[in-house]
Amino acid sequence: MTFRERLRALPAFARPGLPELDPGAVPPSPHELFVAWMDQAIDGGLLAPQAATLSTADAAGHVHARTLVLKDVTADGWWFASQSTGPKGRDLAANPHAAMTFFWPELGRQVKVTGSAASAGPEASRADFLARPDASRAAGLVNRQSEPLASLAEYQRAFAEALRAVSADPELAATDWTAYVLAPTEVEFWQAPDDGPHVRLLYRADAEGWTRSLTWP
Ligand SMILES: Cc1cc2nc3c(=O)[nH]c(=O)nc-3n(C[C@H](O)[C@H](O)[C@H](O)COP(=O)(O)O)c2cc1C
């Protein structure tokens, strides 16, 4: 079988027992619906439901995307954290437009959150950094994410040194570590059905708050 044939032979996505998205029975804000969906994903034992694709673009419009983890959802938006000095931080400094895409295959769900991302400020960033386990703080302290690396041994040396530093000082935080908040202008919820059409529900921000509409699947 060719690679192309193997891809085509994969089973169709929809399967029995998927949850329903009833557009007439959703909360007024996408934040509430997202948290309800995430709760179902967590309770359902999904693997890493908090992982999302963060898409950014630089000033020239070149797009970059990578996986990271969601830290929180508040009235301000969807929270994530990273170094401000790496590629995604540079993209966001030049162009705050960004999107987070969640995919929960076991539930037949996708959520797209689109808007603009900004730093939540030094205090929130420091608190996020200090809440991480020592190994994650050490990795953050190394602070050279996405730079070319000559050898794994070079990283291991830098990591071991950073681990000693963070273990010795529980208050030590990387200054470039940044908590970001993606404030959405649009959030789309996508539900695959057991049978029938996909349901796409779009929340759009306007002066009054949030309006909801369906989108052709
Ligand atoms: C499941 C998963 C979770 C991740 N979580 C984060 C995260 O929360 N923050 C982060 O900076 N990188 C995280 N990464 C690493 C990023 O995908 C990426 O490699 C790194 O942030 C560099 O991205 P950039 O070069 O586009 O800036 C995660 C990767 C995976 C696969």
C-alpha cells in the first residue's frame, strides 16, 4: 500500500457516542462553553486536552505554529506562557494577532480561538514561572529556546547548571518568561456528529458583547 493509500484507508472520523452541540442551549460567552468542554475533556480522561496549537505571524506575514499548553481561561482570555525572546515571542511583539486551536478527537471537537495576545505583565509572568516544577524552571532559565544547538551535551551542561540555581533559590525566575493572554475576537466550536452534519458555532465579539451564529460545515 502506498503512503497515500494508507492515509485514505484510515477510518472516518465520526463515531457513535459523540456528544452533541445544540446551538440553542449554549451559554452567552465562549469562555463558559470552552471551560465546560475542557471539563468534559478532562473528566473523559483525554490525553493532554490542554495542549493547543498556537499560530502567530511575523511583521511580514510569515506564519509560525507550535504546540503549547493552556494555563487558564479568565474574562481576559486564554492564557499561555513562554519565553518572550524566542520566535513566538518575537512574532507577538511585532504582530499581536494570534490563534489557538484545540483538537479533542475522542470527543469529535475542535475549538479555534482567534484574537490578539499580549503579556499579562511581569507579576503574572513571574508567578507562572515560579509555579512550575524545578525541571521546568531550569529549562526556562536556560533561556535559549529555538537557538541552534551544537550538541545535546552542551544543553545538558546548561540545564544542570540552571537546575542547581533554581534548586538553591525557589524565588529565582527567568526574566524573559512571559505569561501571555490571548483576548479573543472570535471563538468557533466545531462538533462532529454521530450522524448528520458537523455543527460549527461561531461567537464573535462586538460592542454589545458576544453574538452567536452558525457557519456552513
Ligand atoms: C505538548 C507540548 C506542550 C508544550 N508546551 C509549551 C509551553 O507551554 N510553552 C512553550 O514555550 N513551549 C511549549 N512546548 C514547546 C513548543 O512546541 C515549541 O517547541 C517551543 O515553544 C519553541 O517555539 P517557537 O520556536 O515557535 O517559539 C510544548 C510542546 C509540546 C509538544
